[in-house]
Amino acid sequence: MFFSKLSTMSLFTLSSKASPTSAPATHEQKQHARRGLVLFFLLVFPLAVLFEGVTIVKQDAFSLFCLMWTPGLASLVTRLVLREGFSTVSFRVHGRRTLHAIGMALLIPVGIGLVAYGLAWITGLTPFVHFHASATLSLFLSLLGTHPSFPTLVGFAVLFAAAETISATGEELGWRGYLLTHLIEAGVPRPVLVSGLIWSLWHWPLILFGTSGPGVPRVVSASIFLVTITSLGYLIAHLRLSTGSLWPAVVCHAAWNSTILELFDSFTRGANTSLWTGEAGMLVALTALVTVFIFRQHQRHHPRRQEAPGFQPWGGMPPSFR
């Protein structure tokens, strides 16, 4: 099967060129994957235009939530229309491999945030200020009241984590659950890079036509954002492809939104904040890019161990693909 063959391929190979040692997908498999990609884009594009427009105008959390689910909805409809099934989505937990990846998924955003924001604060590029909650976090904090009890705080943490996870699941079902795997199946060169670029460009209307940081041209912010999110896409793809589970990708995406957008940004404010920190900040982009370089170097010098018998990335292909 395609997925069992792909288990021997490195992510470095997938992000650069086709593996000379892997068996190529059949013509039928490529054609099916390409039809799936065409339908996916035909669905996700108008949905994204609609909800990005609504989000830009209304600037509310619900519109943003709907927008984040457009890739997931497009992928689910595509699977139903083309009768691909859902076995390749794979929310399975493959033992310690997946648990280790989930731990990495939590650490990656925190590590990038600590380095990027730490440098900004230490060098004085952006000031470290008292906590001021973002709009989304303020909405959740308003539910706590003046003197919340410990059970209330625990409930808040669970509710906030659940909201971030559900939102991230919508995007990951589409980007890493469908787009990435079908780019590989279709034989598209550099599928990891391509999927990351598409994910980044999908956000561009929000940057070019939404709110913008003071003093930073929108095109500059969008370009820096492209580096940040494409790099993050590489790291999330690494978690997805190396475990065969979508859970690490979902957790990493949710952790990124929670830490970078909600936590670290809540301690940063100033005229140069949007230039150095945040998803369109130069220090965050540079740190994410360096993290990708470290991952690639580690992958080159420490190739993956032989898979356990029966392990198949993404849970195996539907019967029609075998």
C-alpha cells in the first residue's frame, strides 16, 4: 500500500524531492489524488473567501472559528463525494510514538515563544509589560468572575483548551489530514513545502485587509508571516508523518495559538511589537526557521528506526487504494 511504502521515507525527502528508493504511486492512485485535490480546492476557496470576509468585517471569535473549519469541512465533503472514506484521517494513538510526538507538539510553540519573545524583551526591541489579555482570552476570563474558586479555574483551563483544540482540528483535518497526504499521493514535488505555503497564503487576506500593526506595511507583515507559518507547517507535518496520527498536529496547532497568540502576546506591547513578535514578527519567523533547520539536521543524522510490524502511517489506505 502507498502508506506502508511511505513509512520508510524521510520527511526531509518529502520536503525536497521524491525518494529514489520508494515505489512510486500508480497512475490510478495519482489521478484519484489529483481529483481529490481539485475538488478540495473548489470547496475550500469560496468558503475561505466568504468567512475571511465575514471575519475581517465582524472581527469576532465565532466568525474566526467558522473560518478555521473551512478546510476541515471541505476535506470531509470531498471524502464523501469521492467515496474515499475516513480511515486515513487517523486519530489513532500509536503507543509511545504518538505520546512522545504530542509532548513535542506542546514544547515546540513554547520553545519558539520563549526564545523569540525572550530575545525581544532582553534586547529591548519590545517591552515586557503586565498581563493584558487578548480579545479571545478576555472573553473566556470574563466567565471567571472576580474571585474564582480553584474548581472554576480548572474548568476554565479545560474549556479554553477544548475550544483551542476544536478550532485547530478544523484546520488540521484539511491541511495535514487531507491536503498534505494527497499532495504526496499525487506526486507533487516538495509536498511538505507546498502544503505549508498554501496554509500560509490562506491566511493572507486577514493580514492584507484586516487589522495591521502600526508602522509595518501589510505586505511586509504578510511576507514575514509566510516564513513563520511555512516553517511551522514543516514541523507539524513532521509530527503528522512520523506518527501516522493527526493528534500531534492538532495539539501543536492548538498549542501554537494558545501560547503565541494568547499567552506571549499578552505580555508584549509597544510600537515595534508587530515587527518583532507575533506570527508576523521577525524574531518569531527567524526562531521558527532555525527550529526547522535543527529538525532537518537531526533527521539527516538520525534516520527513523525500523517501524514496528503492522504500523502504517495514517492508518492505511481505503480498500479502493490498495
